[in-house]
Amino acid sequence: MKRFVNWKEFAVLFIVIGCVFYLSKSLLITGGILVLLLLIDGLLREYDNKRRGEKQADEIRKKLEE
């Protein structure tokens, strides 16, 4: 399965991580924040995909009922 890289998100994440490392001067804190950001991003993507799928299913049901 080919996965496309969103370069804008990658650049923003890289800048945020660079700033966090500059402020904290600690790899452990930077790594922890990186893990939290990626976890939140994944959960929000799953929620958005689920919501879009439910909307599409409702639209299909309405078309079938007509």
C-alpha cells in the first residue's frame, strides 16, 4: 500500500519539535511531546474518517429509499 506524505504537515511538525527542543533542551521531553502530538493527530483523523463515513452511509441510504 502506497502512502502519500503530506509535506506541509511534516514541515510544521518538524518546526514544532525543533522549537520544543530549543525551549526544553531535553530529548526525553521532546520525544514525549512528539508522541502525544502524533497520538492526538491519529485519534482526530480516525474520528474525522468515521464521521465522514457515517455521512456517506446516510446519503446512500436516503438515495436507496427514494
